[in-house]
Amino acid sequence: MRENIYRDKAEDIRPYIPTENLDGWYQFNEKYYYAFRNSWGFTPIFRNRLDKINDLCKEANKAGHIIPEVHKAFIYCVDILLRFKKYGYHLATEDIKELLGYSRKSGSINYLIKENGLMDIYNMTYTKKNSIKTGDMYNLERNNGAKWIKEKRLHYSWGINMKYIKKDKQSYLLLEGQIFLYMLFYIKEIKVVGIYLYCYFLKKTFMKEKKYYLTPISQNKIIKETGLDKNTIEKYILILSNHNLIEVKRGDFLVDKYGDYKRDEGVKKEINKYRVIVNTEDLRTKETENILPSMI
């Protein structure tokens, strides 16, 4: 019975998974179906979320905790993941590590995600010890028969008030659940940096009448706003493009002295335009032109 349920959901995105990866896709859905079964729609992400993470990192830096830019991407993805999961599902630290491309025993990010780690200390998350009911065979099996699990939850100050969202639609962007699951499935290639950049482009891409258009963005601006270096940006733009998650084209546009795109005045230079894939129907199209950005 459970197999039929998760396979029905997995079939929604099956056309976009290469045949040789289908068994892995079905296994992934079987393992995490109960975590995400209510999230086959869109998940709202506040546009200022990166600013909030930067503030957290600044506070940590003042206390002597230096957080690398790549780990900011990890924090950003944890924020998305914890709101994307089904309410009431126990998602432990080890599960989060695994979903975001790390080994369950990896120690490199423990300082962030462990109980009383930096994300707990600065009130982004908190760790709650929950019992696993005797009849809950799925969670008992997943946690090797353990009767207790330390679950990660977002602190209330990091939650999203749906009433507020309905009033201020410009304050958030929408990430489609199936696109996010696709990126999690290919996390060993896309990694947290790829998800982070995808959401950055989702935030920057021009939208009109519910359609997304190619939007000029200089690489200098991407570097400045994401904190990532040139080589990292080029690497993951190519990976996202190869997965057909973003579209990249070059052209001549007006820019100011900082390399930022200007619609009406500035110096004409060649920079990239970007468009994100916002729904799984777009994954069918394989006409994306893979072009690496170059510095202005």
C-alpha cells in the first residue's frame, strides 16, 4: 500500500528523471514520502531571508565564530527544508545532513546544526526531543529502533505568517516543491550552493503576469550579493544549466560603473541574462544554451 502511494507521487516528476536513475528516484521517494507528502505545491521563501542569515553570521563573527560563505548556503537550505517538510514529521540532524548532501556522520557542519549549535544559539532553530511511538514502524525502522529522536525545528521568529504573506505578495517568492525535490535527489551534483544560487536567481528573475523572463545580471553583482567567488559561481551556474534549472544567454546591455544592469542609461557591455525554471513542465525543454558568465 505504501509503495503505491509514494510511486503515484514519484510519477509526477518521473518524466524528468533519466531512465537509469528511476530506481534511485523511487527509493528516494519511499524514504522521504512521509516527510514531504503535503508539499507538492509551492513553498514561500521571504526575499529578505539571505539578509537575515547574513545578520546571523555577523553576530556569530563578533563572537569569534567565522562562518564560510558555502556554509551560509547550507543555513539557507536548512531554512527551506524545515518549512518544506510535513508538519509533525520528525526530521533529525542526521536526516538534514543526508538530504543536503553530507554524510550522516559528517562533522564539518556540526558547529551549525548540532543541539545548541550556532543555529540554535542565534534562535534560527531549536532542538526538540520527541518519542517515537511503538506503532510507528516507519520512524522506528528509519532510526534503527530508537525510541527517541532529536528533531530540528525552525524557531518561531523564522517562521512565515501566511496571513502576512497574503497581504504582502511582494515580500516572498515561490519555490515549487517538485523542483526542490529534484534538486535534493541530485544533491551530490547540485549541492547546497546550487540550491542557494537557484533561489538567488528566482529572487532576481523578472516576472510579469505570472511568467518569468530572462533578466540581465552581471557576475560582479552576483559575487557581491551572494558572497561566493567567481569560480564557485561559474561552476554551479553550469551545473544548474546542465540540469536545465536555469537558462543562460549573453547579450549587450547598459550597465553602470559597478556593472549593474540599467534599463535606460549607462555603458553598453556584454553580460548574461538568466531565467529560472519555475515548474516541472519547463524541465521537459532541453533548449537551454549552456554559457559560462565572464567577468565584466
